[in-house]
Amino acid sequence: MSSPCFTLSDGRNIPALGLGTYKLTIEEADDLIKFALLEAGYRHIDGAWIYGNERPIGQAVRSVIDSGKLKRDDIWITSKCWNDKHRQSQVMDSCKESLANFGLDYLDLFLIHWPMGYDNDPESGINKISDVDYLETWKGMEDVYKAGLAKSIGVSNFTVSQLERLLANCSIKPTVNQIEVNPYFSNDDLVDYCKSQGILVTCYSPLANVSRVEIVANHHDLSKDAHLIKIGAKYNKSWAQVALRYNYQRGLSIIPKTKSKQRLIENISIFDFQLTQQDMETIKSINKNVRTITFDATKDHPLYPFER
Ligand SMILES: NC(=O)c1ccc[n+]([C@@H]2O[C@H](COP(=O)([O-])OP(=O)(O)OC[C@H]3O[C@@H](n4cnc5c(N)ncnc54)[C@H](OP(=O)(O)O)[C@@H]3O)[C@@H](O)[C@H]2O)c1
């Protein structure tokens, strides 16, 4: 199966479904990325410098390109600028470092990972809150774009007010805001605002990271949701396929992560059925407004984007 695309405000086409790679280990990456690209039909990989796995992912992508089975421009590669590289000149260095890790000469999409900046003290290894403004970071993103190192640029974890300020002070508009969205966290206000500004929402943790059920006490378990299971049964689809299809039908892109080849195929097999209006309304009603990702360690930062 293959994923359809959404067109970004800069005119480029991003595959609606991509593979998340947070917690994909170095050992798992090579085989899984090759399988995703060559067997399962994935054309979009969501990476980040902080995930620490850009090298093996890049190696697998390059070996697929070298084999002649896919071309570089068949594959969409995203990376993200980490919080301790928010000063204008650091953004370019950060992008170059990710490119060197991947062994590629451009990214398809480069994002500011979070609005909060930190200064890293190399001696202590401790991060201190910095006063760097994301408007300065965005200037660095524009430099990266103008240098052709990233063909599209955007943000992640930005709020409505942060986006309003950014849009009023940029020369190149962000094309994407990557934020948490899943059936238990519909994030409607932010989604609606992004849509009104022509910014594509990419949903992270689109399955509410179900694996956390085993490690985080009281983590809400989307896989047990009776409505998702029941709707899925009508179409011979799993709860996960219904959850992903729901946000795709809302006009959002989705980047589920899995280390399993079987689930890779399952997660991309969502483009051969259609949820009815009634199904959409039922799924809308199960929203609990609970986040999977809260990044509590950064709560003291003035630019922390979530409710405290
Ligand atoms: N911008 C940001 O700040 C940010 C934050 C968080 C995430 N992200 C991005 O978004 C991606 C996805 O988010 P996420 O990794 O937090 O969570 P997720 O995609 O919602 O869930 C991933 C977990 O669900 C399991 N899973 C996947 N497909 C499944 C299926 N069909 N049935 C049952 N279980 C399934 C996986 O386990 P197995 O691996 O064992 O299959 C994995 O542990 C990340 O990998 C990352 O690329 C970005």
C-alpha cells in the first residue's frame, strides 16, 4: 500500500503517513527502514537529532537509493533542531550535523523541535534555560531553507499564540506544526488554528503511544477503546487503523512508530476504507483531552507550550 500526499503551503507534497522513529534502536533501524521503504510502501520517515538514530536510518535509506529501487526524491526525510541549538548560527550547524548523520545533502523538512531554548554547559553537561527567542531560531531556519539544506521548514510543539507571533515576524512561513493528536487528545483549537493559517498538522503519538501502558502508571490505553474496536470490526480493521484513519480524514498527517514489520504494514493499510460521518462523530466523542507527552522536565521554562 502507498500513502497519498498533502500539499504544503510551499507547494511541496508530503506523504500523509510517515514512520515515527523515536525509540527505534540502532540495532533495529537498518532492517526495519529497508523493509518500510521496499516492502511496506513507506515514503516518509520522521526523524530528529535527539533520537540518536539518524546514522543507521541514513545508512538504510542510502542503501535503498544505491540499489536503484528508489530515488532520493521518492523519500521524504524530516529532522528536528534540538533545544540547545536555538541560536541563529547553531541552527545551520544543527541541520548540517543531521545531514552528515544521514549522509544526505538535503532534508525534506526541518522543524524546530520545541519552542524552548536551552544552553548546554559542556563541562557539567547540564542544560540551563536560555533567553533565546524562537524568532531568532526561526531566522536560522530561514537561513537553512535559503541555503537549500532543507526544502521545507516548520515547527513542532508550538501553541496558537507562539504561531501568531511567529507568523507576524517571519519572511518564510512555517509549513508544518508537529503536535500531539490522537483520538484521546484531539487538540481541536490548535488544529483549527493551524488549518486556518494553511499550516499542516502532523500528529505525533497518533496511537497515544500504547506501549507506555506497561511503563507509565494510569496511562490511558487506546488499544482497549471499545468504540475504536467496534468501528474497526465493521471494516475488518484494527483499533490502530481506525485511530490513524480518523486523523487522516480530519486532513492531518500521521507518523506512527513501530519496530514490528507486521505493524508497519498494518499502520499503512488505512487508505482502502472510509469512515462514515457517524463513525467520525463517535470517535470525536471519545476525546479525553489527555496528553501522552508532557515533557515535565521543561515545565519551568517560560516558553513551555502546555498547560502546567
Ligand atoms: N515532535 C515531538 O515532540 C514528538 C514527540 C513524540 C513523538 N514524535 C514523533 O512521533 C512518532 C510517533 O509517536 P510515538 O512514538 O510517541 O507514539 P505512537 O506512534 O502513538 O505509538 C508507538 C507505540 O505504539 C506501538 N504500536 C505501533 N503500531 C501499533 C499497532 N498497529 N498496534 C499496536 N501497537 C502499535 C509501538 O510498539 P512497537 O514498536 O512494539 O510496535 C510503539 O511503542 C515518534 O516516533 C516520533 O517520530 C514527535
